[in-house]
Amino acid sequence: MGVDKQETNFRFTDSVLIVPMVAVLLIWTVFWLELQFRINWNDYGIYPRTLSGLRGVVLSPFLHSSVEHLYNNSIPLVILLGTLMYFYRSIAFKLLFWGLMLTGLVTWLIGRPAFHIGASGLIYLLASFIFFKGIFTKHYRLVAVSLVVSFIYGSMLWYIFPVEEGISWEGHLGGFLVGLFAALFLKVRVPAVPKYAWEREDYNEEEDEFLKHFDEEGNFIEKLPEEEEPQVRITYTYRKNRREPGNDVD
């Protein structure tokens, strides 16, 4: 499943904060410029199956139709990008570049004839990748992250289907599928799961100090024979009083 188990650790780095903050700052700056100069750049979004619509593959994640649209995308973008940079920083930028390109192309191929804008495709890409990659690695920490993501964003799954007008379910579906395939094929390094003594190949149960406290029937032996305390033998030696009468000194 594209998992390379090596000795490495999850570490908090500057990119965990910088990348999400820069991404949110960019999309808010673009929206602010539209309001400031009273222009509308929605025409630069993805318009399916047209040559000019291909520019939206790169530009559409930065474009949003309203403050509500922008706000709804900002919080999950910060959380999921931060999670990606913390747990999968070795392949994070590769995923972001190719994931955005492929998500945009899928939207361009299957989308309705309308302008598709917003960072929601990226959000579905990240949520899908983090969830499936954690499950595929079988590493207990990454599986836990997958469960947290599914708990917080599991309801988003409905929006990969055409359940509501005005929402680009095609972009959501594209991000979800690209995230799934990226989780299958992108190789990541995760810490090797520590093994208990009895899981090692050279384990010998006869030398296990803990198992020695059980007999053949599984009964617990509080003290092993060699651990029994030795009996203490006290020997008293009596000495005669050598003082003779008349020699006592008071």
C-alpha cells in the first residue's frame, strides 16, 4: 500500500503552521482584492471541457463566491493542511501539487457546464488522503488520525453526490477519488511499531521471568523456589564470667 516503515518520528516543524496560514491568507487576499476593486474573477474558474476552462485547474482553489463560502473552506483547510504537514510532511508538497492538478482535471472532465470555484476540492483531497492513508499504514497513531478525520468530516461524504444545487459535487468527487488513489500509491515513511518481547523472532518463553511464575496448569506461583528467602539460623555463644571474688572494683 505504499508504506515504508523506517525509524523516524513525527515532529512539529514550522511548516505545520506556515503552510496552512499561507494558504488561508492567499484565498482571503484574493477575495479582498475582488471586493476592493469591485471585480469578479469567477470566470477564471474551471469551465468543463473548454480550453479556457483549463486555467481554472490552477486558479479555481483561490476563488470563492462569498464570505460564507470562504469561511466554510478556511477552517477545514487549516486543520487538514496542518495534519498533512505534521504526519506526512515528506510527501506533502508532492500531494498538493499533483493532487490539485488531477482534482482539477477530473472536475474539468466530468463537471456541468458552469464555473467551478473554491478550495473544497482540495479539502476533499486532503480528507480522503489522510483517512485512507492512515488505514492503509496500520500504524496506531495514523489510524487514530484517520478516525478523528472521519468523525469530524465524515458528513462531507454526502456532498460527492448531487444532493444540493450550487455545490460543485464534481470537484468534491474528484478530490475524494484522487485522495484515495494517492493514499494507495504514494509511499510514506512511518515509525516502526515497537514490538513486545514475545513478538520477537528470538523470543524464548523458557527464559521469560514473568512466565516462570506460572505452572503448567496456568496457576500463579507467588515465589519461585530459588526466590524463597533462606532460613536464618542464630547461634548464641555464652562466655563464663572470669572475674574472681575480691577483685571487683566499684
